Amino acid sequence: MALLQKIKLILILVTLIGCGSKEPKTSADQDLAIGIIADCQYCYCESTPSRFYKNSPAKLQNAVDGLNSSPLDYAIHLGDFIDRDFSSFDTVGPIWNTLKTKKYQVLGNHDFSVADSLKPLVPHKMNLKQRYYSFVEQDWRFIVLDGNDLSYQGAITPEKLAQTDSLFTLLSKSNPPNLQTWNGGLSQEQLEWVESELKLAQQNKENVGFYCHFPVLGEDKVHRLWNSPQFLSLIDQYSNVKFYFNGHNHNGDYAERHGVHYLTFKGMVDTEITSAFAKVRITKDSILVQGHGREPSRSLKISVR
């Protein structure tokens, strides 16, 4: 009888230990916390009235310290990590690498403002294995675009340069306001990849968030991707797309279309002292942007379409 009681006691203890190791997650545990910075744009260059290039390392350090003060699922920089000169990466890169969380980069037009011979080395210097890519966190698929795929900064193969000329010439017939040589576009190859990612997300019941350097919507029409209408017509077809975050227009911008939030984050380089970054919390039904410095806070509702 004593042996039977001991066995029962052991089974009860094992059950209690097992239950203790599998506590159900709260809704807060399932939220996603993301750090966002746009347009650090450093170079050892003299300031202009609206660009304080040499001050970017101090502001980036301030942002990193702020992001490190709370747990994040990851942080991402939305392009133009540097303004020019390949050596600029060696100043801001080590600061960025002190982030305690996972880190991602988006390619900006100024990131390719280096010697032509060094342009192929830029993605690797920014710790990128691919120029455009995706990753999954919980039930979200995040798609990182390369808006320099077709551009006069980042198109570095003969094929992509020819496609750039072709797209630019085609758009020149209507001469839209965003047909600037410092903008860029998505190749057909990248658009087809985006569609495959959207279909995969749909199959997996994943929400989708996009990151790019260039905007595709907003009050400002000058900074947009060259072929933004083509991109918009694609993602309009997918109800699981919830946001599109970008930089490039340092003044910031916002628009909403078919339940998708298009948010342009303000540039870090534009102020002498004040930094600009954000902590974004994604809950079941909201995208909560906690702005720091010149970046405003806002609450965006995740719509069900």
C-alpha cells in the first residue's frame, strides 16, 4: 500500500511540473515588438540647413540605447544607412550591431552612393544575404523590398541596367512626378516573387507587412517608387496585407487604402540633435507606434477584410 501511495505522489508531482512548464501565453506575450529607424544617412560631410550628416552616429546611438531598453522581436532600418562613401559604413555599422535584438536592413538609394567598383559589396556590408527577402514572426510574414532593383544607383548588372533604362523611358512618356533619377523601381522578377510570397502567406494564414525604402502612397508624389501603381494593383488583391512602412521622404507621410496603412517614417539625419525612431507594437487588432524624437506616436487599427 505504501508503495502505491509513493507512485501516486510521484505522478502528481510530474503532472504539476509539466503544467508549470507550459503556462498559456497571455495576449501581451503574443504581441510583436519592433524597433524602426529610417534614414540615418551618415557621412563625414559638412551639414546643410536640413541635413546634419556628422551628427547621425550620436543620434543612432541614442536610438539604439532606447531600443535596447525594452525587449524587441527585431529592429529594422528602412534604408539610407549612409549618405555616401563606402567607409561611412564602418562608423555606423558597429553602433547598429550593438542592438541586442535581431537586426534587418533595407537598401536605400544613398546606400549605393559609393564607387561603382564597391557597389556589389554594399549588401554584404549591410549583412544582407539577398537584396530582397522575407521572414516570419508568429503569424506575420514581413516582406522586405529592394526599391533599387531597377535604378541608376543600385542596378549593377547589364541586365538590370537595361531594364532600368527601359522602365524609365516608358514612364517618360507620361512624365509622372516621381520619375526622378534618385528613385527606383521593382523588376518584374521581384514583383513575381512578391506575388509568390503573398500566396504563401495566404496559404499559411499569415498577415503581411511590407518594408521598403521608397513610398508607394501618400500626399507626397515625388518620392514614390517608379512603378508604384503596378505594385499597388498587386497587393490590393490580398486582404492579408496590413501595412507598408518606408523612409526616403524625410518629412514623413501617411495614407490608408483598402485597410492597408502606408506609413513613411521621418528621417533621422534632418535634425541637429533630436533623434527619430519608433517602437512599434503589433497586437491582435492594432499597430501602436510609439514615436521618439521627431517621430509622432499613432494608433492604427488592423482591419479585417
